[in-house]
Amino acid sequence: MVKIADLEKEIARQIKLYTTSVEEDLVEAKDEVSRDGVSLLKQNSPEDTGDYRKGWTRKKIGQDFVIHNKTDYQLTHLLEYGHVKAGGGRVSPKVHIRPVEERLVDEYVKRVEKAIKP
């Protein structure tokens, strides 16, 4: 039971507990979703020599994670969107990043909504 005189302190304490809990859940969600993203990209990427597929990794920058291909970052754009051949014509796109991105965004939004509900 809280006394009226201590109500303000108790409300502030409860808000701080809630905020800390949400922050912890969001850090965990970022970590897990980014790990899943790397895994999905490794599974769904085109494979020629296998280096591009194996090159997917994540990097923590501040409190965020960035998923990137450490082997050949320029190849990601060429494969995802297609490109013009040197001798003429086009190479068709091999869309593999966008579906993973959409899936990760949806999953992260669900995790955020779950974290903020009391």
C-alpha cells in the first residue's frame, strides 16, 4: 500500500521499471531479428562461388545493428536490381534482399508492439 505522500515517487518508479523493461526487450529484439536476417540472407542469396552468400554479417553501430555483405558490398545492388552487360543487354535482377528486409521489419514491429504492451 502506498501513502498519498509517496504516490508521486511510486509512479515515477513504476514508469522507470516499465521503461527499462521495454528497452531491454527492444535490445533483445534487435539482436535476434538481425541474427535471423543474416541467416535468411545466407540461405536465400544467389550462389556462384559461394563467397557472396557466405559474406553476410551484421555489425553493431551504437545501439543498432547493420546487416551487410563484407565480401562484395557493390554486388548486392547489381544482383538485387540487375544491371547492363558490358557487351549490351541486361542481366535480370535476383531479388533476395527485399523479401528478407520486409520480413525483418514486420517481425521487429511485432516485437516492439509486444514489448510496449503492459
